Amino acid sequence: MRSRLNLVPFALRVSNAMNIQDFLSPNDVTIDLAPLNKQKLLLQLANKAGSPLRLPPDNIFTELSKREELGSTGVGDGVAIPHARFIQITKPFGMLLRLRQPIEFGALDGKPIDIVFLLLLPESAKGEQLSALTCVARKLRKPSVTAALRKATDAAETFRLLATE
């Protein structure tokens, strides 16, 4: 017979799990963005994220570029999850973008990407970073979810599709 003490850590892990709505708002979803290439996409992401975070877009672009130099954040099946950490922010921040046309991104499977989830995280919260990345990756690795995101007709529908648990 299992003791109740053995169940407590599991219950705590479940209750502390992040949801996408914890770091993505409907206002941070854009569809039909048309960057020409990976660098232009990263620049557009930096410019869009700079204002709500009160960070210079150049700093965001630099950190995203540094992360991409370590290895592509294109995870496969047309999805990329560019991410970086910043000392100036206190909680995770996300943006979801659906591109008008897929672009080459150096993804792990060699396929172009058309769904992008930008994730900017506090420098100090290593566990929170893993939790947020895991949350996004789990959702976007489901073919049914990415197919629905590609068919969504507007940003509100796109948000609802991703935010439903």
C-alpha cells in the first residue's frame, strides 16, 4: 500500500505545472507575418517583444541570435521555439506567430518553419524556463494542434487553440 507521503511530491508537481496562458496573452498572437528569412524573423520578434517588455529590441535580437548560434530552435514539423533569458524580466513572456509562407530556419528535420513561439524568460528562473519550454513543446509537438493552428482564420482563434488544455 502506498503512503500518502509518496503522493505529495507528484501532487505538487502537477499543481505547479505551467499553462501557456501563464505567459501568452491574446494580444501577443500574430498571424500572416511575412519575414523573408530567419534573421528578419528574429528582428521582427525582437521589435514586437521590445515594447511590452520595455527592453531594447537590439538586446533581444542579440540574445536570440546568440541562442541560434548554439543550435537551431527549429524543433521540427514546421515549428520553431526561439528563446532567450534576460535579467531585466521577472516572468516568462511568450508570443505566437504564424507565418504567411514557411521560411528556412535550420530546423532539426531540415524542413522550413511556419509556426513560431517566442519565449523570453527571467535569467534567474532556471526551473521556470524548463517548465515554460516544456509546456510549449508538448503542445506544439501534437500534429492535431499544429494543423489546427495552420487553419485558424484569425489571431483570437489561434490563441484559443493553443491556450486550451
